[in-house]
Amino acid sequence: MNAQTVSKTKSNKAFMILSAMGILFVVDQHSGDGIGLITSVFPYGSFFMPMFMFISGYFWKEKQVQSWSAAGAYLVGKFKKLMVPYLLWSVFYGFMVTVLNWAGMKLPQPSILNFVYSVFTDGTAFGLNGAAWFVPTLFAVTVTYTLLRKLMGRLWNDTGALAVFILAGAATVALVQRSGGVYYKALLLYKIGFFIQFFQLGLYFNRYLEKWFDRTNGLGLCLSMMVVNFVLLAGYGNLDMGVLSVMDGFSAGNCLVPLLTAVTGIFFWLKIAKFMEPVLGGSKLVNYISDHTFFIMMHHVLFLVAFSVLLFAGMKLGVPGLGDFDVGAFLSDPWYRYVPYGWMKAAYFLFSTAATVVFSCLFDWIAQKIRRK
């Protein structure tokens, strides 16, 4: 099984490393921060979802709005790349949850109405696919941004647009903070209002800031980002944005704090990625993980649950140390983690990461065989 044959070799090595780190951060947080790289200063939830939007904006091209036909072709291509596999895998997970409930689990029963409704709201229809909520959000932001660019035409100004989007993001955060939640049917609009600033920031960084960023002293920039977060932590305590799939969070009082923590986290880890480029730039494994962030995002929760299944089986077989495994929580909640010891969180992370990558390789290999036939 040769992963290289089914993975595009990326030319931008720093962003390849950054996206690979980002998806590993996602798996780690969902494992309970078992690895927790500098999360006391840069909590995963304070930057990593905006970072994926930043990466997408970085690679957006002007040629995609040269004409309405070009814009249409681009968005159709994005729908095929993002939404078609998202929808197909979601259906797969709907059937899987049905089978698991038949076998004795007590997960929320799937329905067609819930599935359709979820696509336009939280994106987490069936629990096991919950981590993939970001996919329809990314597609919605991409559509919104592309159409705005085309409609504005020559009136578009990158700096002005960034300012407007930052204001929209701050207003969205303030609205969530003031109301204590969001109107659920408008949830996707809230997410567009919040995330589009990071899409534009990625493009702005590519065009105007990256040369400055590369010239900046790496140690000095990283220390500066840490100092900013230390100050914010001292002032607000909790910098985690909360559950962005339902826009439930933003506990820091200032509506600009999420933007600041996203920028500090993105800039810090991008600088680290550029440091690591000479060492990891040629890594086939890092390239493969970067090229399969969608697949890992979609499926890693399944293998976190699979690890709990192994622990459940061990408890049933009388393995010492598993006696307090919460069977009720395990049967009803795909996010249940049995972590009586700190190292168990790391075990969840390592098992899920390895199993998802192996599953991805196997799926690619089968798909490649089918295409050849």
C-alpha cells in the first residue's frame, strides 16, 4: 500500500506542515489534550478552527472570479470536493449509528429530517461524524466570499474588506455573548459572520504580510505571541472559543479576544512550521496527513469510540484497572473518554491517529483499484 501514489505532493511545505499539525491538534483536543502542546499558552480551541479557514483563504486565487463561468466552475468543484463526500459519509454514519443502536447503544436515532436540517445548522447530524461540522461551514464561507468578490468587482479592496469582516466577526461574537446563544435556524449565518474574517486574513497574509513575516526574527515573534496570550490569560482566564459548531462559547468579555487569540496561535504555529520546513518538508507521512485532513476530520471520532470499545471489552473480561468504566456514558455518548490516568488521553490520541491514517490508506488503495478497473 503506497500512500504516495494517492497523495498529492505539496509545494508549499510550511503550510503543508501547518495543516498537518492543525488536524493533529483537532484529534488531540477530542482525545482530551493528551499531548497538549503548549496548550497552557495557546489552547487548541483558541485558534485551530480559524487556522483552517486562514489556510483556505491563503490559497484562494483571483482567477476564480475572472468571469461568472469561472466562479461557477470553482464553486461546483468545491461542492464536489467538500460537500459530496461530506454528505455521503454522513449517510454512512447514519446507517452505522442505526446498527450500533440495534446492537445496544443508545445514541440519538438518525432521521432524514435531522440530517437535512443539520447540514444547514450545526453540521453534526449523527454524533460519530460530529467533528466534520466544519466542512459545510467552510463551503458556505467559500461560496459567500467568492460571490462577494465577483459582485464587488473593481470596487473590492483587500484592506477595506478585512476591516469590514473583522467588524462582522466582532459583532457576531458580541451578539452571542449578549444573547447567551444563537437563533439555531440562523446558525450557519453566525458561523459565516465569524469565520469569513479569517478567510480574508489568509488571503491578505499571502499578498501583503508573508514577506514581512518571513523576515521577522522567529524567536522574537514567537515570544511576542506568547506575551500577548499571557496578558489575555491574566485578564480573561479562559481563551477557549467554546463549541464553535453551535457557536456556544466566547467566554472572554471582549468581542475582539477571539480574533487576537486566533492570530497569535496561527502566527506562532506558522513560524514553528517554517522552522520545521528543512526537516519535515520532505516527509511523505506529513504530506499524506496534510493531504487527508478532510478524511481525518471526518473519521477520527469513530476510532476514538473504537478505543473505548476495546476498553469496554477489557472491562467485561475483567482486566484490572477498568472497573470504573462508565458503561452508561459509553453507550449514549460518542464523546465519552475513559481517562482514569493522564497517559490514557495520549493513548486515545495515538490510537485514533494511527487507525485513521491506516483506514485512509486502505480506502485510497481500494478507490485506486476501482478507478483502474
